[in-house]
Amino acid sequence: MTTFSDFNLNPALLKSLESEGYITPTPIQAQAIPVVLAGRDLLGIAQTGTGKTAAFALPILHRLAATRRDPQPRGCRVLVLSPTRELTSQICDSFRVYGRHLGVKVAAVFGGVAHRPQREAMARGLDILVATPGRLLDHMEERNVTLDGVEMLVLDEADQMLDMGFVQPIRRIIARLPARRQCLFFSATMPKEIGRLAGELLKDPAKVSVTPAATTVERVRQQVYLVDAKAKRGLLVELFANPELTRSIVFTRTKRGADKVARYLEAAGINCAAIHGNKSQNQRQAALAAFKASRIRALVATDVAARGIDIDLVTHVVNYELPNVPESYVHRIGRTARAGAEGVAISLCDAEERAYLRDIERLTRQSIPAEDRRNDASLAVTPEPARGEARPHGDRRHDRPQNGKGKVHHRGRHAGKGKRPEHRGYRADEHTPAREHRGSRPAAGNGSALANVAFLASPQQHGRPQHLGEPRHGRSGGHAGGSHYGAGRASRSPLHRAEGRADRGKGYSFHAGGKAHRAR
């Protein structure tokens, strides 16, 4: 049986691994560590939860210790690119844990927080810089960081960065790197565009794979419930009546949907928290801490926010809404069955999502067991949404302007007087009542849980109801100066592009008229 000591790693690394209780490497670690130590480029196909962070972190730390030298000011020796704040933070923490006895300088750079502490950390020079592409480009434009001294480049979750529209930013970053460097490329799936990007970056790479591309974790028991869209909330509460759902992640396609589901579960007496790009970094970290400490039973998340959640013992993943990108299903259910445990993935599929289900089954090359709950009288039917809440994602024909020209006229006090142009940002019927109390929530247990829920729209929920895309957000990830947010321009996945580009911190919002306005 192979152990970490068989790799002849630096004794300081072995000491850190022993203190963490790690003795035997995972399959991806056993294959990747010797390749990286030998200085070769690497193409790794591995799902989340397989231990791939240590697969590149340990040999990188070993090589830095073997060739120790001070990094140049504003420079770094190793650059790691990852798609999300959470994943960036966790990779940085892993480097610090494994390299605690080596004295390496590590920093994380991502959006949603102030530039100054990041700028000061980079000014002194770093051994390892872990960054999201958007915020790194910001610092490059401000000349806070130079990349001409990078010796090793790591791209983690490359397929997710593709979905988020980061391929062109990545190419801009790579253009600033020295031609002579070692490159490590990791992805859970291998779509054609990712294959092309890998071909551009890697030179004679060694390929390691622990699961075939686009397959799901074997230890995850999968189940689909065919259900009417209006009955999904009732079925979700029924699922949580099972005491085995002790630590679950519920996925939605949009940020607004995550907030609505979280409020509904809270009203039904189920402790939970929502995590998505409109939450501040402190709110996201507080939600993750509560989830890890089992103070809440459920974490309601969007795909992008959930990437980087590295929490063991997640018992269930519930797809409240199936993803419109089939690869995201693989990533979602990879949140459970980690570290050798078993898990359950439950998907609620309404009529409009059947095409998504077929795409998922085609990608994973398997048929997921399905149970028909469409005519189940025991499921309560969700009432019509309260004012300010998005309509159910059923027939959306009536959401469109009906005045023949595709325009929505704002009937305010200046209407007909020629004093103000029409307002194209959002429809008048979607305004949130100014005096509604955002923090109010009905108490659970008073009558029907479904009937008692009053969903209130927050300022960042203004704009056209979203189906595939998510609202954009500004620098802090929250409401910016009273502006409202519409859907961002679509890339391969509008959801991913909306949250991904917002990480750049530019603070742009896209209105229904198609023009970008800078948030003030």
C-alpha cells in the first residue's frame, strides 16, 4: 500500500500530513504527485471530493522548499486560478495547512472584498497566489501584481471557469506569463472547448484520471421525482421530514430562487441558509460555518456559489431545480459521498425540466430511477406568488410586454407630459412596496405552512424574473446604490456568466434596454 512517505516528500510536509491524520494518498494523489515532482505538465480529470487539491499542493510545496528563494515584490512563484471565492479561499487554506512548517507566503485574491489588503499582501511578494481570474485582472490593470516570475500555473475546475465565461480572461492572464513554466490543468469534465484550452497550455502532458469524464460518483444513490412545479415546495418539506437529511445542500438555478426556497424552509421550521453571489463574503462564510457546525440542516445554494464547498458528511443533495447545463449535475451531486462516504442525490423535475433530465442522462450514460408524484394529492399546492415575487417558471408568455412594440411604458406622474422618457429598466408591476418590512417572516406552524409564507422581494430582486440567468451584482455582491439588476449577457451558461463576471468587481448592471450602466 502506497503512503505519502513513499514520495520522498519534504519532512516538514510529512509532519503536517501526519498531524492532519493523512497517511494514504487517494488515487488522484497517487497518480499526480510523482508527475508534478518530475516537472511535467499534467492533465487531471477528477471530480470534486477526490483529493485533487492535495494532489497539486503537496508537490508544489515540496518543489518550493527545494528551490527556496525570496519572491520579487508584487510577484509570485506559483499562480493558482480557480472559479469562485469559496474554492479560492479553501485552496489557500490547504496550502497554509500543508506548508505550515515551511514558512511559505500564500495569499488569496477574489472579488467581493476590499482591494487594499490584497494589494498590500502582493506588494511584499508571494510564493503562492491563489486567485479568481476576474479580480486578478483588476489587480493586473492596476499594476498591483506582476506575473513574469511565475514558475508553475495551476488551473483548477477548468470546466467551471468555462461555464462562467472565464476562458478569455484566462487567456489574457496566460499571455502575461513566461513561456517556460510548468502547467497543471484539472477539470471534472472535458468538453471540447476545455480540451482546446488544455491543448494550448500543456506541453506533452501526463494524463491522470480517477473517473471517466462526465460520470457521476458511484457511491451516490440517485433518485428523480416527477412533480408539478407548484407542488415542489410541498415535496421539499416532505423530504425534510426524513430525519436522515441532517446535512443537505439544496440547489436552485437562480439567486432569487435560492432566497425564496430558504425562506420557505425557514417558515416550515427547517433551519437553513442561502448562499449565492448576492451575499457578502462575510454572510457566505457565516452560512458555511453554521452548516459545518450542524447549526442548520440545509444550505440552499446556486451552482456557482456551491463550487468550492468542501464539507465532509453531506448526506443529501437535493436538486430543487435541475441545472440547464448537464455538467453542473455532475458537480452538484459531487458535494456528497466525499471521503469514502455514501450519499443521496434527489432531483425534483417538473414538465419543463424533462429536457434537462434527458441531457443529464445522455451525458452520464445512465438512466436515473424516477418516481411519478405529479398526481399525488398529499402534496400541497403552492399559492400564487405574493406581490414582488417572481412568477413560477411555467408559461412565461404573459411576462412579456403586450403593447405590440416590445416596450414597457412607465405610468408615473410625468406620463403624457413629455417631461421624462419611458423607463426601460423594469416593469411597474414588479416594484417592491416601499414600506414592506424585508425582515418579516411568518412563524412556522400557524396554519398551513404553504399558506402562511409571504415572500418579500429585496432590492437586488428588482428586474425581470429570471429563469436561466441570475441577477447581476456589484462590487460587494449586494445592493449597489439603489440600482436594480437585470440578466447579464449570456455565454455558454447565463447563470455562470452572471455570477462569474461579477467577481471582477466592476459594478456593472445590465438593464432591459441592453445597455450597461455602472453602479454608483
